[in-house]
Amino acid sequence: MAKLKHFGILKIKHFVIFTTLLILGSCKKEAKHLTELTGKQIAIDSNYTLVDSIKVFITPYHDRVEQVLDSTIAYAPYTISKIDGKLNTTAGNLMADIVMSETNPIFEKRTGNTIDFVLLNHGGIRAIISTGDVTARTAYEVMPFENSVVVVELKAESLLKMVEYLIKAKRAHPVSGIQLILNKDNTVNTFTIGGKPIDMNKTYFVATSDYLVTGGDNMDFFKEAVSKTETDYKIRNAMIDFFSKVDTLSPKVDLRYYQLQ
């Protein structure tokens, strides 16, 4: 039986190679006479009708996907939003804490290190979590992008630039694992990582998104990374995994990032 399987694989491989060479040869031959390449946009509207055979084939898969997306996996006792706080919010705190809790085991297993803190961007949160049942579809609404978690190693000097960025931004960029307290005049009163003052002689591991790590939202300090670890773990999937583990979501606006009055 093993020999038959092995033969089948070889046969398929040879077929693919032959076909590829044939296509390449064909393309090269035709490319000599290519003088123009045009295209047009075709709008799909009411003038197009469903092909019954295709509909019959797709419907079971479509229905199954819809069922999975709409299955209840958690509950929200109140609306979770990214605008219910000044410098930290329920939605931002929830997302940052999820990235911390769900990604840290992956990072630790791969590298032997642990994540010190998380920084995401306020604009990445695209919807509220309404009161009631929470589903996988909820995660797709809150995080519709394909962003994955990346862990970067930053020197203490880069973290001071990060603090400067947060102060100037005046936005509730989601954080977890740090506390940043500002005075009335926007100077730093307290900045701790894991409950401890920053150590200028060490580096820190920061979990963020693949969008921000390249300088998205002008977070250029991420470009100074000493090392970078791709987790291949989508933020949306981390949310779904977390929702599946808990019964009730209960994030609060807290004292992780605030300004003295």
C-alpha cells in the first residue's frame, strides 16, 4: 500500500512539473507577440443570476460557516467600547490583555522568554461588542484585518520614545503589562513595566501587530527592534480562543494609563 501511495505522489509531481514547463514555454512563445494588455471591471448586480449547480454545491459549506460564526462562545453583560475612557478603554484593555494571555505561551515555548507588555493601536478596533451573546463573528467585526501578533525586543531607550509617542498621541492605544501615569502638564509621573521601574540596562519583549512593527501609525520606535519573532497568530484568532475559554467578558477602564487631574 505504501508503494502505491509513493508512486501516486511521484506521478503527481511529474505531472505538475510537466504542466508548469509547458505553461512557461507557452508564455514565452506568446510574449513575443504581446503588444497590449487591457482589462475591465465587471460589476456583479441583479442582472447576474445564480447558477443552480454552483449554488447546490456551495450552500452546505456556506451554511456551516454561518453556523460556526454565529455560535455563542461568551457573553457581554454591558457594551464594550473603545470610546468609554480617555486614555484606556474597555475594548482596548480587553484586546491588549487577550494578546498578552493568548500569545505569551506561544512565545515562551518558542523562545524561552516571556512577553513584558503589549501595545496595539486604537484605530485597529473597528466595532463595539454589544451587550449579549458574543460569537466568532463578533471577533471578525472588532478585528476585520488579517493582522498577526509579532513580538519585538526593544532597548529601554526605544521604550522612552514609545512613552513620548503615547503622550503626544493623546489616544487610548491599547496596552497591557505597563502602567503609565501622567501629570497634569503631560510629564511622566510613573512608568512601570510589570510593576517595576524601567531598567535602562535591559531589553524588553513587546507584543504588537505586524502592521505597527513596520512603523504603522507612526510608531517608528518599533523599527529599532533588536530582534523580532513572528508568531503567525492572528489577533482575531486570539480573541476567538479567549472568548471560547471564558463565560463572561468583564473588562474595565482602569489605572494602566491615565492622567492626574
